[in-house]
Amino acid sequence: MKNSPYKNLVLPALLSLSLGLAPFTPEPHILLKIKWILGGANGMKLIDWFDFIFHGFPWIYLIFSVVKLFKVK
């Protein structure tokens, strides 16, 4: 993996699978937040929005890294 173009995906993938999904039970936390927002975000406080951004950032980082990797030059 020394010269692999995929080495830049290791950190974003690990962050997404750990911090991005934690806590894992009963359902990944980010999925609960997304469902809450899609349901109208009723009752969401500032801390809930911060939590959504905190758990969503690793996924944005992963998407950005994948797009950067496969970008046509």
C-alpha cells in the first residue's frame, strides 16, 4: 500500500466507520439525526445540530476524498 492511490482514503474511511457511526446501537447515531431532520427537525436544539455536524463531518471528508481520487485530470 506504499504507492497505492487509495492510501489517502484510509483515514477518512476509519473516521467514517468509527466516529461517523458511533454509537452503534440501537441504530447508528448519524442515521437517527438524518431521520430527525427529514422528519422536520421538530424539537432539535443547537446541541443536536452540532452533534449532526460532528458525526457527519467524517462522511463529508470521505466523499471529498473519493471525489478527489477519481477526479478526471
